[in-house]
Amino acid sequence: MDCLLRLSRALIALTLLSFSINGFAGALMGQKQILLVDKKGNETLVGTVAFHPQDEGSRYELHMDHGKFRDYFLSMKEMKCLEGPELWCHLSYPYEQPRTVTGDDLSWLSHDLLFMFKKKEEFGANFWNGIYYHMSVDGDVIRGVAQAVDLNLLASPPDDLAVPPMNEWERDEIDRDKRWLPGLVIR
């Protein structure tokens, strides 16, 4: 029995070492908080994500804390929005997807954390004002930088549901000084 226990511990240590070598030991394991970061560095907790390691990368479960959001009815659609200098409305990716990530590819998680911004006084939803957080692993933390994307691209399903449609050619840099929440941290 003692030998079995030592063998189990050794296998767990090897698995953790494998994740460390791949550069995402802590970042893609366990439950993490999702924080949006404003221009001044202030953080707003908006949800959690639980990572479940697999052979390649991790599968994730996302939970948004809608208690932090306010309900808005924009362009015939109910939306959950954070209120600040702008409205920052969360839009869940509307199509089937694998909900998997690797240390080098966090695009499905980015697709689940799409937002649309608008001024409070503007009428309706402006889906061309989409925000995509381009994410990367930084030690035990995932960091995201806001990029502009036209969410009208999601009006119909992509041809291949296994490929994230918001690729680098669909996204543009934004003026981070003009946007309320230009950063994202998952830790």
C-alpha cells in the first residue's frame, strides 16, 4: 500500500512537472477569478473559470457573476452590462464550441468573454463596438488585452464550428486610453 501511495504521488508530481514545462502549471489548472481592469488599474471581479487539465491543455467551465451586471434591453435583446464611463455588455459566444484552451491558444475562452461597449446616452446596441480580449499565459496568470472586433460577424454560425471565427485578421488594436476596461486578468 505504501508503495502504491508513493507511485501515485510520483505520477502527480510528473503531471505537474509536465504542465510546468509547458508553461501553464498554475494558469490552466483549478478555479480562477476573472477580473476586468480599467485604465487606472482598478479591477472588477466579473466571474470565475474552472480549468480541468486534459491530455492537451484544459477544458474550462465559465461562470459570470451577473450580480455585478445590470439588465439592459438593447436592440431587441436583453443584455447584462457593467456600468461605468461606458456600458460594457457581456455577449456569450452563441454557437457550440469545445471550451478548451492550451498554453498557446486561449481563443475559445476569449470568445466566451466577448463584450460590447457603448455610451449610456446612445440608443440601441452597436455590435461593431465589440471587444475581444486577446489572452496569453504569464506564469500562473492569464492576461488579456482588449482588441476591437465587429460582433456582427456572429450573426450567423461560422462554416466550421471547431475553428474560432474571431481570428487575428478580424481584430484590430484599440486606443486603450479611450476604453473603460482595456485589460483582463484571470488568477
